[in-house]
Amino acid sequence: MSARLLILCPGQGGQHEGMFDLAEGDAAAAALLGGLRARGACANPPYAIQSDQGLFSNRVAQPLIVAAAMVMWEALRSCAPQPALVAGYSIGELAAWGVAGALAPAEAVRLASTRAELMDQCLALHPGQTLLAVTGPHPSRTAALVAACGFHAAIVTGEDSCIIGGLQSSASEATKLLSAAGARVSALRVEIASHTPLMASARAPFADALRSASLHDAQTPVLSGISAARLERREQAIEHLPRQLCETIVWDECMDACAEAGITVALELGPGAALSRMMQARHPGIACRSVADFRSLDGVRAWLRRHCE
């Protein structure tokens, strides 16, 4: 059986100041990153921030994460087989359309900035938002427990794990209810309650931004985060990418869809390794790594050759 490669594009959480260092070892990737910085699409180090907290601000994080995925793919695509599928987690879904050939890197990063700006406008309308990671109860049980507190399921990651979003003012009440039900709760370093109704007003303007963008049909199928369906057409991106701003991401179903599609090898482009670890735990038969696991591009390339040739 021939190898079937999945490319994974992460969301927020794993970013760090050295997130471009590995990819910059490749001349083409370094040139791409330089071009993005020259155009102002991607901030220069230290990313116009004065503290570590700035790196996790929405307006800084989203374009940087998309840029990191696009630059890493530029460094690796010449030695990788044509992917069978691309999947992205949250903002990573926008990067996934770039990896799939539907968006040029600069356009993908520009749209990430637009997305962040629109989400920040939602934050201004509903200040004091938060995301909480919950483990223990089934996600449907979690959602039912916190509904009265104004919290919503943002991302489902497993049968006993999910991320919920709402207002910080109700977080203590939601945490008490969940803890009483035996759940473990922790706050995430994300200031926006993405994938909840608090982002609803960003949906229509982001759809308009996508319609106006140089967005094409994908050359490789992209998984929809809100349905786990395989998408390829421009019109599908314009429908699904805005919806996922304010609808629940079913990442557990996305991982299962990858296995059902016959994926044998999965590589996460980084930063971070959360997606590859989740995939490995859920579907251990898939050979899965993140570029963050390697010290050099040669190591990543050797791993790809070993599993894909």
C-alpha cells in the first residue's frame, strides 16, 4: 500500500520567538519569509512585542501562525509527496487552504490579519472573553452544564475532552459546575472565545473578505473543521471558513475522517506539536510527527523519506 500523507496546520498556543528558525535553514523558505516581512504581511522579530504576552495577542498570533505554516511548507514541499489531505485547527484551517494551493502565502497571511481584526472587533463588543480546556465529562455533558453560564462548546477534541468559550465574568461559575461533575478545567492563553456565538458578527465580513481575495479551488482536499467534510472548491472555503469563527470545531471527527481516508503518515508543520500528539493518541496506526520534534530540516526530510517512499 502506498503512503498517503496528511499535512496538519496548527492553531494558536504553540507560538514562540524561534518559530521560524528551523524553516529559515532552507533558502526558498527564507526568501519567502523575507518577502512576507518586506510586504508587512508578517512582523519582524521580535514580532513588535514587548513581552511574551504580546506573542499571544490575537492580532500578532494569527498572521504569524499562518506565516509559519506557509514558510515551513515551502521548506519541505519539494521533498514531500503530494499530500492526500490537509487539515487545520482553528486559524490553521486558513493555512491549510494555503498549503492546498488555493491561496498564495502572502494572501493567506493577509487574510489571517483580517480575521484577527474582525475577531478583535467582536471582543470589543463582548469584552472579557476566555477559553477553558475541559477533560472528564463527555463534551455534550460539558456543554449542557455550562450553557446557563453563557459558555459554548468551541472545539471537541475527544470523547472526554473539549474547549469551551464564554465571558471571563462567568468562568468561575462554569468551573465550579464542571468541577462538581468531576471535570478538570484549565484556562488557555487565548483572549478570544473563538468558535462560539460571541464571534457571530465576524462571519459576514470575513466571507466578504474571502470573496474579494485571490482564492482558488484547492489542489488537495481540505478538511472542514466544522463538519470534517473534504472540501476543494473556492465556494466551499467561502462558506466554511467564516462559519468556523462562530461554530464548534469537531476536531475529533476530523481526526477520524483522516483515518477513514486511508492516511498513513501525518506531519504537523508547527509551531508546536499538539495536533500530532492528539492524532497519535487517537489513531496510533498513523505515523505522526511534528516538525517541532526535529532539530533540523534534514531530520524532517529523512523521516518523510522513510515513511513515504
